[in-house]
Amino acid sequence: MMGKRILASGKFDLLHPGHIHYLKESADLSDGGELWVVITHEENMEENLFSNQERKRVVEALETVDRVVVGKRKVDYESVLKEVDPDVVTVGYDQERKSLEKAIRKLGKDIEIKEISPLNPEKYSSTILKSLIGE
């Protein structure tokens, strides 16, 4: 494989331009490699509009994404990192990173964490958009 394997993650319950920006920027870091996306398991979400499989199908339809997996019911960063074996993990501006950093240290892997800058977070936020549509 040429390039790098990038791992991105998120809920992607209401796909919007901010998500597209995050995934495109993540894919651009691969230098011709792969972009894997982990979808948050529905049992780890306070509320969701779409099931695991519905959200997976939507993200798989994006041309920048090479592979999509659904996260585990019990959040387990270590097993996902072992399965995907990424060179870089991208996080959004609003994603927690401490657990991810801890898992990388525990595995003894040399995996870079790269924060992707947001695209108009005052406009493209799932929380804001859900409130506008009455969810």
C-alpha cells in the first residue's frame, strides 16, 4: 500500500458539510493510502436518528472513504487501533482525545493524532442542526 492509513471516527447521525470537511481533510492526509472510519455504536449515543447500519451505509457512500466499521458496544480504543493499524488518527475539534492517547501509549504504537480544523462550527454542528429540525 502506498501512502498512509488514516482512521477517523464519529457518530455521523446527521451527515452535514462539517462532516464532509472532516472526512475529506482526513483522506487528504493519506497521500494515496486509505481512510477508515469508525462509526460510534448506537448504544453509546444519547440519542440517534439512524441505526448503526443506516449511518454506515451513508458514510460508505462517500468517495473519500475506503472502509467503514461500527464501533463496539463497549468503547474499546485498543481493539480498534489493533484492527485498523492506522498511521494517523484524526479527531475533530470537539472530540475527546485523552482515552485515545492512553490507548496508543498502552499499545506502544507510533500513531500520530491530528486534529482537523472545523468548518463553520457555529453553523455545521449536529447539535445545532438537530435543534433546528426539532429533534
